[in-house]
Amino acid sequence: MRFRDRIAATLALATIQRNDRPGRDKLEARVYRCPSCAGWHLTSGKSRVAR
């Protein structure tokens, strides 16, 4: 899912984490800016270091 800005993505992330259900394999952990679409997305992956 694409979000228009960091704030919208961060609010969605907080909502997901607050309403987490037991038994889920993955939980979204952070937001990131997509270089392809310039939108913001959520991921369960760990943070990457920019080169």
C-alpha cells in the first residue's frame, strides 16, 4: 500500500501495531520512502543503511 507522506504511513504503522493480533507471522516495523514511486510504504524488514 502506498501512502502520500511519512506522517500518513507512520499513523498507519501505529494503528497496525496497536491492533496487532496474536499469531501473526510478521508485523510491520517501519516506514520507508520508495525510490520507484516516491510514495511511502510499510515493511516488516529491518532498517537498511543508505550507501
